[in-house]
Amino acid sequence: MEKPEREFICFAHRGASGHEPENTLLAIEKALSMGAPWIEIDVFCVEGELVVIHDERLEYTTSGRGYVTEKTLAHLRTLDAGKGQRIPLLREVFDLVERRAGINVELKGVGTAAPAVKLVRDYIINRRWQYEQVILSSFDHRELSRVKPLDPAIRTGALILGVPRHYARFAEELEAFSVHAGLAFTNREFVEDAHRRGLKFFVYTVNFPDDLARVRAMRADGVFTNFPELVIPRKS
Ligand code: G3P
Ligand code: MG
């Protein structure tokens, strides 16, 4: 009997950020229209609300200046995040996606885990989202470790930029669902070690076909890409 093809997941990185301004509702809408099964976005916490933006400073993607977490929410919402888009709230992203794709929320700032868990539980309990449709991830493993005590069923992804001495052991210790590794530091042994520990292995950020082929050959389980069309066959 033929082996069933392994599922290979495409995360639209910061939405379809190769096409529309990153981390905006426009980029997320674009990713959905392209058929992306997963969307990755970054969040900081401001006045108890999770706002969707990658950089800790506003200059890189918005019309604002200074640090995101030093501003009021009202001020942040007046800024242009590209093509006249506002910096979205995480709940606006969940409302827009409406279970048409999974969402990987990358926790960027301190104090993001608790509000993210609260929001995810709200959407699971009240709005028919499934635990399988959400991953909370972070480079900040201390922040990430706050998730499981609040709700052990929420899936977590342990981000890393580098090759840890004991490969995926750090992620197993965090009881993570997945390792999210940098492309430059991904190798076959690292992937195999993750699989042996029962973890998925996702690679960021893969924007070229030759890199995609290399990562697939290493048996990774998916990639984060600014160009979902690289992975998803075009709709005819
Ligand atoms: O979550 C994958 C990737 O987004 C991590 O790096 O800097 O793009 O948030 P960064
Ligand atoms: Mg990210």
C-alpha cells in the first residue's frame, strides 16, 4: 500500500506579507483568499489588549514613533500600518479569520501569555474554535511557559534562532507541540530529534523554492512564508 502523503503546513507569515502590509487585516484577508491553512502574526500587550505588530518600535511598519508598549491603545489605533490599515487587535484577527484557517499567535512582549490564553479560551468556549486551530509561540520561553498552567490543552510552539546543544530537548521540556526553527539553523538531525520527541518541526522564513525543497527534504512539517503561493497550489 502507498504511504499516505505527510501533511505539510503553510503558515502565511505576518499574513501574506509578501503581498500586503505585514500584520494587517489586509495581509490576513489576502492569505485567506490564497487558501493559506494557517496564519502567523505577532502580538504585544497594551492596556490589557493584544495588538498585532512585529517590531517593538513603531517606525518600521507604521506612521508612528517610539515603543509600542509605551503608547496608549487609542494612539496606536490612529496610526497607519500601511495602505491606510490600522494596527489590528488580536480579537479582530480571530473575528476576520472565523475558523477558516488556524492562527499562530507569536507572543512578542512580556505579559502577553495570560491575555492570549484568555482570548483563545473565549473563542474556544464561546465561538466554536478548536484547540487544534491555535498555536501560541514565543522566543521568550519564560513567557511561553506561562501558557500551560493556565490551560494545558492550548498548543505551544517553541521558537529558536540557532541550534540548541540538545536539539529539541528545550521544546519537549516546555511541553510544546512544535519547534519553530530558523532556516539557517535547520538540519536533518534537528528535525529527526524533534520527531523522536513527538514534536512537529516548522521552519521560518522560507521565501524561495530551493529553500522550500531543502526543508521538505529534511522532513520538516511546514514553513512560515511571506508568499503562500510558494507552497499552496494556485486556485484555477
Ligand atoms: O513565528 C515565526 C517567525 O515569525 C519568527 O520570527 O521575527 O518573523 O517574528 P519573526
Ligand atoms: Mg513572528
